[in-house]
Amino acid sequence: MAQREICIIGTPHIRLDQSNQYFLESYQRYIEDANVILNKLQQYNPDLIAIEWDIKNKGQLLKDFNQLSRKQLPLQLNEHHFLAIPLALKLKLPTILPIDNNQMQTRKIRAVFADEYLENDNPIIYQLLNEAKQSHQNKKAQDLSLYEQLTEYHDTVIPLEQVFAIRSLADSPGIAFSLEWSERNQFMANHIMKNALNHNKTVVFTGMSHVRILKFMIESTGLFKVVPSINILK
């Protein structure tokens, strides 16, 4: 039997609100970009779609899924309203799998403690941390299309990963931050794999900082073939 496939697609986080005066302009741009991506993914023909969406909010995901199926827009949109949900509807899949357990407030608090520790304990590492943060902001500010952002990724370390890795050098506060980040990714990987065992092709949409670690966790089991997203999208 052919090995089950998983394709992890790193996406930028999108936040659009219909009350924003520039909503229609941004919405149209994302729709045009997304159509190119969706056509390629439709040809890949996955039978499971998983997304970085907090499982505690799966009710909202179902509500948004149903709204889009009726060609109605939710008031607030994110990347999944342009990619994962439309793809599932095109493929006539009944649902989408949320995989995240996002303890955002805990992570933010641990990040502050770790950064303050580095500032006082090791100014050199603290400066390197700030440089990585600035690189991350510069990356976010680039005016790239959605398609360009999805296809420029080549399995290299991105600035946000550097931020997290440097932050982990803050002794106990850094280790606490790193453990939470690792646990979150393992939670996501477990949800992906347990469900993907029952499907031939799974597509996962997640933030770019998760891609490499999820790939490592999934490939390490030897149970799946992780297909590079660039092979499908290019």
C-alpha cells in the first residue's frame, strides 16, 4: 500500500474585518491570489484538510464553514477563509480539522519573562534577539502576493523561528517558553497524524514558524511521506 502523504503549507496570518474601509480592496487581492493556489491544490486532491485553528473554537470554524458554503462572508476573515475552507468546499469535503491548542496568553507572559531575563543577564544575546525580531518585522512588511509568500519558503530558518530559538537561551524562563512552544507543536502533530492515518492525502495549513518542526515530528514516525508544498504549488 502506498505511503500516506501529508503536505504542510506555511501561510501568513491574515486578519481582515469587514468594518475596515479598505476591506474590499484587500479582500479582492487575496481572492485573486488564492484562486491560483486553490487550483493547484485541487489538482493534488487531498481527502483531509487540517488547519492551525484552536480546537476550543471549533464551533466558530463550523459556523464559518457553513457561511462560506452559502456564499456568505463572516464579519472577520483570516487566511483559512481564503484557502482551507474554499478548498474543502471545492473538493466537497464535509469538514475541516482544527489542530491547535493555542495558549497565547501563557506564551506571551513567558516571552516577556525570557526577554527581560536576557536583557539583564546577557546584553549580547538580547541584542541578537532584537535583531531577529526586527528581521521578522521587515519580513512581514514586504509587499508580496499570497502566492509569492507561499512559494518563497524553501525549508530554511525564518526570522520568527530565530526569535524563538534565541529566546530559549534565557535559562529557566527561556526553557519554559521553549517547552510551551514544543508542546503546542507536538499537540498539532499528534492531531494531524492520528487523523491522517485514515486518509490518503492530507493538506495542513499552518503558520510558517510551525512548518519545519511539524515536518520533523511527522517524518520521525516513519508513517508518512511529507510532500514539500513547493512541489504542489509551483
